Amino acid sequence: MKTTIFTVWTSIAVLAGMVGSSCAEAPAMRDAANHDQLVLKLRQAQQDDPMKHMSKAKGADPAAVYKPKDILSQSDIIAFQGLATLVPKCAILRIPKNYKDRIAMQPGAQIVSWADFYAANRGWITIVEVSRTQAEGNLALPDETRKQITKNGNLVVATFLGGPISVLPLKKPEKTGGKTSEDSDTKVSEDTGAKEPATTDTQKP
């Protein structure tokens, strides 16, 4: 009997200890911030914002100075038989006289990709693959290539990795003896009579 009573009291003591331990570890309750307190903290943060004390940057706004240019102003249009495509300015290296009317948008023409347009008009368009260095004007086209462009009866378009690319005039070298190599490397265009660098044979429409 005494053993039973002792066991019961031991169990009660253990349970009491567990309850006391759980009560001691319970987190303290805090009041949640109300709407007015949140508004006050927001105002304080805005008043302490260091950006408000910084002086305005001087000079022109870069976003206004370097406005993106529209693609039409940077492109030439080639159109024929209801199709049209855009190529970068200076990508057309030669325009024969009988094809000049095709360097403009035609009424009702559908704009297509260069690949689709060239596939449909490869009979009168010749492409000349150039390197990036040549396109940048840092390296002249080979003499043989320039001769082929001059004698070609087709519209000639410069490409890089299959896509049309602008070919800039060969950069002017340093003067030697009062004369540059570029001065001696100019010719009169067969089609327009205009004087232009023979390295590119570029004819603007």
C-alpha cells in the first residue's frame, strides 16, 4: 500500500515538474504594432533617407542624349516582287543601275527576314562574306574580292556569318611623305561617278 502511494506521488511530482518547465520556456507575448505606429515608422524612415540630401547630378541626362535610334534610319530596304527586307546601312557594296529601283520600299510589299528574301532572290543578289575586322574598317578587302565586286552585275551585299553587315570605309592610315595610301587607293565608281574608297566599293542608294 505504501509502495503504491509513493509511486502515485512520484508521478505527480514528475508531471508538476514538466508543467513548470514548459511554463518557464513559454515565449513572452508582445503587442503587435498597430496602423498608426507603422505609419509613424514609415515617416521617420523617409525623413532619414540619405538620398534626399544628395545633390543632383550635373550634365545632360544620358537617357536623353543617347536615345535609341529606330531601325529604319539605320537600314536600307531591298524590295522585289511583293517581298522586302532590311539590311544595315553600308551593307550593300554594289548597286547596278538596273537595280536601283529595288532599293526602296514598294507598296504592299511584305517585310520578311534576310534569309527568306535572299532565298527568293538569289538569282540577282550576290553575297560577299567578310570578317569582323574588315567590316570595322581595320582591314582592307582582298584585291581579288574588290575586282569581283566591281565586275559583278548583281546587287552585292556584305555578310558576316550569313547575315548582312555594314562595311565601314578603311580607316585612314598615317600620312607618309604628304600622301596617304588611301589617296592613291580611290577610284571613280562605274555606276555613280562618285569618288569613294576602293576598299569597300560601297554605293549608297
